[in-house]
Amino acid sequence: MDLFSGLLLGFKISLTLVNILHCFTGVLIGTLVGVLPGIGAIGAMSLLLPLTFGMEASSALIMLAGIYYGAQYGGSTTSILVNIPGEGGSVITCLDGYQMALKGRAGAALGISAIASFVAGTLGVLLLMLFSLPIAKFALKFGPPEIFSLMFLGLTLLSYLARGSMLKALSMGLVGILLSSIGIDIITGFPRFTMGMVNLIDGIDLVPIAMGLFGISEVIVNLEEEVRREVFDTKVKGLLPDREERRRSRWPILRGTILGFFLGIMPGGGAVTSSIISYTTEKKLSRYPEKFGTGMIEGVAGPEAANNSCTAGAFVPMLTMGIPTHVSMALLMGAMMIHNVVPGPLFLKEHPDIFWGVITSMYIGNILLLILNLPLIGIWVKVLKVPYSILFPLILLFCVIGAYSLQNSVFDIFVLIFFGLVGYFMKKLNYGPAPLILAFILGPKLEQALRQSLLIFQGNFAGFFVRPICIVSLGFALILIISNFVPVLRRGRLRLPVEEPEDP
Amino acid sequence: MAISVLLSLLAYALLLDILGFLLDTLLIFGFLFASSGKHSWKVVLGASLITTASAFLLFGYVLKIPLPGGLLHF
């Protein structure tokens, strides 16, 4: 299936009224969620996950994907107007964006961030298309041993790049795998960790855990510290950047797009990382680096482009190899598995319609977002003024009903509350929830790959060490783990701020 | 305050099958809106009613999720 016919197939699916509506709903909710501090894209995706059960697989994915990149757009709005980032990826935009607003150039800042996001999103999808095909074909040569090794490496890499202690991140990953093993063993049929409870026979569902860890715990943390928001009240006039500003933004946007895309492919590289690296790059390349932080438009255009194209980049490993490099991708993968679509090397072959449908819907989504953001800014500002004391019960209600609706069972609500509590303590003790959720979703696949590999090798682990891809992946993972314990290597550890969903 | 929120969620879950969706949601919502202490009882009552009604319509009719009726079969 070559590029052109793929695109045709994709647009045939995404340009139906139903899917346009789903895309629109997704980006609308995404922008809304991105504007509101306290709930992020991941929270919204987990909230809406149960509601997608009745939908077609492609429609569900289109909507969920729309939420994610829509939230990136929304986050920029609050960063510029209120100096409060609505999303992790928009933190950097506060630096120069808010300064521009103070100087009366709020409109230009908002305008350029919408344009940068649009260009980056569109180009990113193009790159995604170009890269996915060859990678998917290469991934077809993967067998269970390779899949296991790559997933193992992915989890290890995520722990390595995570903020804070690597040991904590790794242990959270292990907890995730443990949690995923609750239920009936697929191969032998024996119940594991069910502790005699009927409700646990099928294992714990992803949704209550995700909503608890990200949604409920976020609400509780927010309730503890009262967030005071002063909304920038002057009128936003002149929504378009002038010619000079457009000219200055051209290269930052291009650089941001490429940076963001490749960072998105890596595990742990997310909107936060991409935007920060783009900002640093622009500052270094600028003729007036000292002016950054006072309202330089390059400092808005570059990061905004980066945090959008990294979404496209993150899709690559997920869609082609079934390896999520980021929690949001893991959630999308969870959604796909719920709809009985298995992401991985065979995904492109078996479901080209879903693959191309989602990719082409991203083009449509970017256009919709451009249309939505420029005129609707006034409305978003009003939304920002809703007091949190009214907002949080609504968020909680959504979580609770979402959890309940899975199996019509109150037990799932208890799971939700339990993990809300767990998530709260995790935040307090500086344990990241991302490795846990990723490991929870990958757990069953990881285990299955391992057992299949051992079946192939007849129980002999040495089989892993004669396959080149496995050697490289497992070796690299081993080095990363050991580096934590060898003081010399530990000091040199690369510390990238990973997108932690609990960002304000 | 965070603890009272958690406890109220727990209460919601426990009471759901007894009171049914409408009553339970109304009660807990009222409690949650009022817990911040920033709004008059009129606002709290109004907001709870509106939210419960819209939630019932949204989840029950638009999304067609079966909602518990409680002992009185509400």
C-alpha cells in the first residue's frame, strides 16, 4: 500500500460526516481541557475512554487523538494570556508569550502560536506518513523476541529519562507489570492475585487506574493548594502577527517542527522536552539571546511548533511497532486494544483503513483547530474564569461515572478512588505515574512476548543473545539500568524533563 | 478538605446502589459544591440540580449508559 492510495483510503474514511464530527468533538474537548489548568490531555483521554466503547474503532481513535493535539493548542492560550500553562508543553510559551501580552501583542502571540502549531502539525503528519511505511515494513521482520526486547528497552529508557530517581521510576514500572498480571493467566488459565474476589477475576481495568492516577489525584492535589488565577483582562486586538513577526518566525517554526518530531519518536520525549529544547535552540541561534524572556516571538513560534510536531512523532513507534513512547500513546493503544485492534507491525497490514483514517484525520484536526482557536479566544478566556470550586466536582463526577460505566459495577468506582489515593501519595513522594501506566498497558504484551519467545527457544534464554536486534536493545537497556548503580555514570545521566501529566 | 472530598466519593460509591443515581448524585454534588464554602446555598442548590439533571440526560440518554435506580427504582 503506497503513500498515495493510503491517503485516498484515509480521506475516504476521515471525510465522512461522522468522523469529521468525532474529530471536531475531540479537538474541541482537547482545547477546552488544554485551556483549563488542573486537567490535562491525558486526564481527558482517560475520562472519555469509556465513552468510546460504543464507537467504531477509527472514530474512537480520531476523537482521542484530536483531544491530545487539541490540548496542546489550548494550553498555549492560557500561557500567553494568564501566564499559567494549561499543559506541560506550554510552560515555555509563558516565558515570552506572556511578555508579549504585557506589551500589547497578545493577539500576535496567540496568532503565531496557532499558525506555528498548524504548520508543525501538518508537516508532522507528512513526516509521520513518510516514516511510518518503511519502519512498518522493517518491523514486520520482528518476532516475539524482538518485540519483547524493544518493549523492555522502551520501559527502561522511560525510567532513565524520567524526572527524579530512576529507581523509583523502575519500581513503578514493575508495579505496573504486577498490576497487569492480576486476573486469569492467558496461557495456563489459572487465576492470579485475585485474592478470592470475584471482581478481580478479569483483572483491573485500565480506565479506573488511569483516571484515578491522573484525574482524581490531580484534583486532590489542586484542592490542597489554592490556585489563584488572574485573567488578563484587556481586550485582545489584532489577532494576526505583522509581517516582521511572521518573517522572524519562519525558521523557528521549521526548526521546531523537525526537533519536535524526532524527539517525539523517542521514549520520554514529549511536548515538554520538545518545547524546552526548541526554546534553547532558538535562544542560542538568535542574534539577540539576551532579549529572550522579554517578548521575543521566536521564543513562542519555535516551542509551539515543537510541541505539536512531537505528537506526530510519538505516533510513529506506536502505530508501526506497537510501542508507546509516551503515556498518551499508551492510552490510545489501550483504546485500540479495547476495540480489538492490535497495534504493532501487523497493524498497517490488517487495518490500513484505521491507520490512514487516523493520520488523515490529523490534517483535518489541524485545520479545525486553526479555525477554532483564532475566533474563539474570547470564549476560552471566559471559561478560565469559572471558579475551581465549581469545576472540580464536575471532573470528579465524570471520573466516577466513567469508571462505573465500564461494567455497571460499583467496584470499579472503588478501584478509581483507591488509585486516586495511590496517585496522590505517589505525587507527594515524587513517584511518577507514567512508568506505572505504561508498564500496566505493556505488561500483558510483554509477558506474552516473553513466553512465546521461550516457547520458540524451548526454554533456553540464550536464544535472545543470537538475534542482533535483541542483543542491541537488551544490551542498551542493561547499560541504562547498571548506570544507575555506578556512581561515575550516574552523575553523567541525561536528565530530560519528561512530560509528567500532573503538570499544572 | 481533600479528605472530605475523598470520603464523599467513597460515600457516593457505597450509596449508589441504595439511593440510585439521581438522589446520590444530587446529594454528593451538593456536598462537594458547598464544601468550598464560597457559594451561597442558593448557588449550591441550583448548581447541583442543573448538574444532576444534565448528567442524567447526557449519560443516560445521549450516551445510553444504564444508570442504577436504587432501592426505590428511581
